[in-house]
Amino acid sequence: MNELEEAFKQKPKALILCNPSNPSGKVFTLEELETIARFAKKYDAFVITDEVYEHIVYSPYKHTYFASLPGMFERTISCSSLSKTYSITGWRLGYLIAPSHIIDGARKVHDFLTVGAAAPLQEAAVVALNFGDDYYEELKRIYTEKRDLFLSGLDRLGLTYTVPQGAYYVMVDISEFGFASDLEFCEWMAKEVGVAAVPGSSFFRDNVNHLIRFHFAKKRETLEEALKRLEKLKDKARERWK
Ligand SMILES: Cc1ncc(COP(=O)(O)O)c(C=O)c1O
């Protein structure tokens, strides 16, 4: 918390909050969000939220919209996307919710950057936005199943990871493999084991090199195949050091 307040003391215009978080899968608690809200008010900063995984949250965790906290709508720019909730990554459809004077500014920039989203895709999005609650319950059920399948596989393989509370990624600790960097590890794993991961260092400003990110938004057969290939991981790593 001290670290966060120190950052606010530098007078930022805004804090960016990714909740649920990519890559860690963290879902911020109400108490944590209230702390951020207190600082945003005290240091007069905006909070720009990225809540694209708002509907992919694992029980018992709950997602709270930052803008819903008392007094926060005025200083929150809520960003979301349809790509995760409706499985349409690549459509590049999203939206902002903010007080109207902020939206006026955003509209001007948006017009110059993209002109607008493709009209037929917007028509399809309207259908999705009218889905009932059962759609969101099913989405959660499907991802919970994928998460449980993949994490139990990682357990069987004896890999160390942080349990995701939301989103569809898992950060695995690769310290035990003794590689000089996470990038080197990921390149080696793709070639030797046939499974790809994203080097964790791409998500950090500091020199963090011991984490990789898997994602499990895949069919059951694909996840099972990936886990099967990962069975060779430890042996291959041992061979490498011989
Ligand atoms: C946290 C986060 N925000 C935004 C995006 C991008 O969303 P879109 O598909 O709408 O460009 C992603 C996609 O990976 C994401 O993980």
C-alpha cells in the first residue's frame, strides 16, 4: 500500500487498472479497490479500467466495477471489449463508459484513429449484448472446467503456478529450470516440447525473468494434448544440462 501511495505522490493523471488481470488472473477485492479509490480522490487522478474479463471470474471471487464505488464514476474511464465475453477476439469491438465530458474527448480521438467499427460486426454485437443471464453462467462454467482441467494437469506435472481467480491465463514459475531468461525458456519449450507460452518479462517493467504465461482458452482435446506434451518438460530440461 505504501508503494501505491508513493506512486500516487508522483501526481499521475491516471492509474490503469486491469481487473480481472491479464496476465496474473488476479481479481481485486472490494477492499483493494476502495484503497485505490481513496488515493485517486486524495491525489486527484483518473482511473482507467480494463475490465475485458469481467465475466470470466472463478468462484468464490467476484468482480466489482470500479466505477460503481461511491464517488468513482466521475473519475473512472471504464474500458471493455466484446472479444472475451462473446469469444470474438479479432473483431476489435469494445466500448468506453465515462462521464459525458470525457466521452466527448474520446470520440474526437476515436474518429481520427479508427473512424468506426465495422457496421455488420456492430449488428452482430447487438444480438450478443441482448443475451440473458444464462449465457454468462454458462461462460463461467465452461471456463471453470478448462481452468480446473489445466491446473490439475500442472499439479500432476509438479509445476509451480499462481491460481488464477479470473481471466484465462496461468503464470508458471520456471525458476527450477535454471534458464538465463524466460524468453530463452519459451523458445526452447516451443521447439523441444511443442507447447508455446508467453515470456512473463513482457508484462513487467522490472527485470522479472522467472515466469511464463500459459492460456487455457482452448478445446479440451487441445489442453489434454498440451499437458501430454508437457510431461516431457522436466526430462528434456534435465537432458539439456547433461
Ligand atoms: C486485458 C486485455 N485488454 C484488452 C484486450 C484486447 O481486447 P480486444 O480483443 O478488444 O482488442 C486483451 C486481449 O488480449 C486483454 O487481455
